[in-house]
Amino acid sequence: MRLGALQCRVAGMKTPHKKAAAREQTREAVAHHHIGSTTIKKKKAAQKRQRSRPSSRSRRNIVGCRISHGWKEGDEPITQWKGTVLDQVPINPSLYLVKYDGIDCVYGLELHRDERILKLKILPDKVSFSRVSDVRLADTIIGKAVEHMFEGEHGSKDEWRGMVLAQAPIMNAWFYITYEKDPVLYMYQLLDDYKEGDLRIMPESSASPPADREPEGVVDGLIGKHVEYTKEDGSKRTGKVIHQVKAKPSVYFIKFDDDFHIYVYDLVKKNC
């Protein structure tokens, strides 16, 4: 499955819950991006990212902690957020991956630096370290192309094709997944969906390489590399490759400077 050159729907810190079928309220966006010979297209108005003071090295490790904070952007009113810190990005220790309550996508935020974040608090709440109920099934779905069914606004079924990327850290009963129509990082309790018939593993193409062998053209050493593209108005958008997916070595996570979503792209080189 190729995840590059796909349409992406992007929302601000108001991203609706996907299961509630409010996805149509999000903004559609396009941009043009080249990484090697791979082209990524998406359409989105640029957002200014506030840069602030570097964080202190003496800060406590907050991975696995429950947090709360306010969010203030521009002239918008302050909103309140609670979530769980899933991970700290090794190549950029100030960047954390966060799963907010009621939000299905994973956000990448510099929790101690971003001036839009107000009154960050570490909560005493204990994170529930639930175990995977079926380890064999979990191993089966990771790295697989899937069809994921969601209930629409009026009870209709909405089918999304995507790829299961990994078991989520900290919240171990959840899994990272991304979609063709929306290549950002999401997480769901996919084993429940599978058992309820809402997640189906797609048959593998005969042209697909074995799971234990990388496809031709995989680019190694991309983690930490800066990427750039030119938008339609001539302005530049920059970001960084922050993670390589173990189950699919050609797939990487990218964090753009002007966005807090984590984008997922297949960076296999194309022989044009």
C-alpha cells in the first residue's frame, strides 16, 4: 500500500471524534511536496508556529503521564484539554506524542515550549495499562492493509482503507493506524473492531514483498532529515522525519513545523 500522494483532511485543536461521524466538518487541504523522488500532495493554509524558550533539562519524564492544559491560538477563546503522553521523540526530545481524550488522532506538540499551551499540569490520574487481549491477533494485523468501517451520521456505514502501523505505546490495547484518505496518525482499539466485524484485513497483492523483506527502493537513514516543499503560492513548508515504522520500513512519520498532526507517508523511491 502506498501512502504518498494522498488527500489529507486536517483540523485544528477542534478535531472531531471520527466515530461520531463529524469528519466532514474538517478542512480539506493540498500541498506539493518532494522527498527524493517521492511526491506528496496535500492542500492546507499555512499556520504560524510559535517558537519559544528551550525547556529545562531537569524536567521530569512525563511519558505515560496524564496531562491537562489550556490552548490559546490567535483570537480564538481558550479551550481545555486532557490527554495521555504516549512518547517523547528521540531526535527532538522537546516533542511529545499525545493522545487527547475524545480525539482519535495523535498530536505532536512541544509541551514545554509551545506558547499556545497554557498552564500545563501533570495529573495524578493513573493511566490504565490494559494488556492486549489476543496477542496472536495483534501480531496478525500489524503491518497489514485493512478496511475499517465507521458508522455515519445517519447510521450508514463508511469504509476507510488504511494500514495498521504498530501497537501504541503506554496505551497497549490501542493501535496506530493511518488511512489513504487521511494520512495522519490515528489510534483505535482495533482488536475490538476486528471482533465486531468492523475491521477487515485486505488480501495481500501477489506483487507485495514478504513482510520480512524490505521493498526495493527503501530509503534508510531518513530519521532526523529535514524535508521541504513549495506550496502553490510559492511559500515553503518544512518539517522533519521523526520515525520509521518497524512493520513497514518504507513508511515514516513526518512532523511539519506548521502543524501538530503526525503525517504518515510511504517513502519508497519510484523509478520514473
